[in-house]
Amino acid sequence: MSLVGSVANAAAMPGIGTLLVGALVGAVLGPAAAATSTTVPTGAWPWRSGPSRWLLGGPATLRRRVLLSLSGGVVLGSLGAVIGWRPAMLGFLIMGFLGITLTVIDLEHHRLPDRLTLAGALGSAAMLVLDAMLLASWTAALRGLLCAAAAFGVFLLMAVISPDGMGLGDVKLAALLGLHTGWLGWQLALLAVLAGFAVGSLAALGLMLARRATLRTAIPFGPALLVGAWLVVVAAGVTG
């Protein structure tokens, strides 16, 4: 069998094809994520007057482009393998691309810009609605919406109680992640939140042990939420 035939047969296998497609999309979009992450979105929306480079970003270093291409390939490839060939996969790929971009921005600037979060929410929600219309997955869509609302309420309460430890960007991101993990299941939505806190606690502990942070150091929580949710989704796909 030729190499082309072998690749074609592998792509036809459940999970393998979507893994390859997701990995390719992530690798191709990596430089775009790198460019976007270099400019924190603070300008006008595209449809308003005034300069705005929040979408196109600015020139990124080769190292940043390579790292985000590799990260994008891993993250989007794994998400594609878990979700499979259906419209919802596009929603999860949008979330994956958004996730790696927001992770870099939050680590560098301690911000989760609304322009990225809201744009990702609209794109992902549209794909989940399309999935429901074509595949009658309305129950999953409603469950995701309820989990998003619950996550928003809980995280908003924490932000009100402790504004120094939780920002409104984290609240909106938690809701967006709840939409996706809730689409997969109630338990996964809860586990994703718990995993986010676990990842954040371990990261803070590691930084303190390395003497790079103290109990008073502000550590961005967005990356921990994103990594925790991704790990739970991938683990659910592996364990079935």
C-alpha cells in the first residue's frame, strides 16, 4: 500500500481523521494566535471608527510563532479527536484557538480581553446551535447553556467577594468554558472547574517553591481554567 493510501485510510478511522484535521488547523493558525497575542485588544471594534489592531495583532517573534503552532496542533488536534466529525467540532476548535491566545495574553498582561472572549463565544455558540439543528443535539446545547449560566453566577459571586483574586475576565471565561464542557456533560463541567482550581493551586505552589512568587503575588487564573478544562475534556475522550 502506498504512503498516500495509508494516510487516507488512517484519516478515515474514527478519531484519527479529526485529530489530523484539528492538528493541522492548530498548526496553521498558530502564527495568527502569536500575532494576536502580541497586541492586547484595547482599540475600537472593527466596525467602529478609529485604528484597531486587536484582531491582526502585530509582528511576532519566530519563537512565539513556533510555540503557538506546536501548542495549537496539540490542543486543537486532541479536541478534534474527542468531538469527532460534527459541527460542534468547529466550536471546540474555535475555543481551542481562543484558549491558546488568551493564555499567552493573560500570562503576559493579566488580562482576558472581552473582544476575544465575546468573539469566541459567538463563534462557538453558533456552531453548537448548528450542531443541534442538524443532529438534534438540543439537550446537550441546553445543558451547556445552563452550565455556562451556573459558572457565570458562581464565579461572579467569587469576584464580588474577592475582587483581588478573581477578575471579571475570569468570570466570562468560566462561562464560556462551561458552555463547552457542559455540552459534553454535567460531571465534566464540574470536573473542569475543579481541575482549573487544582492547576492554579499547583502552579502557585510551584512558583512559590521556586521563589518566583509569594502569597501576595498576583497570578493569572485564566490559563489554569483553560488548562484544567482541556485536560478534563481530553481525559474524557481517552477513557470513553
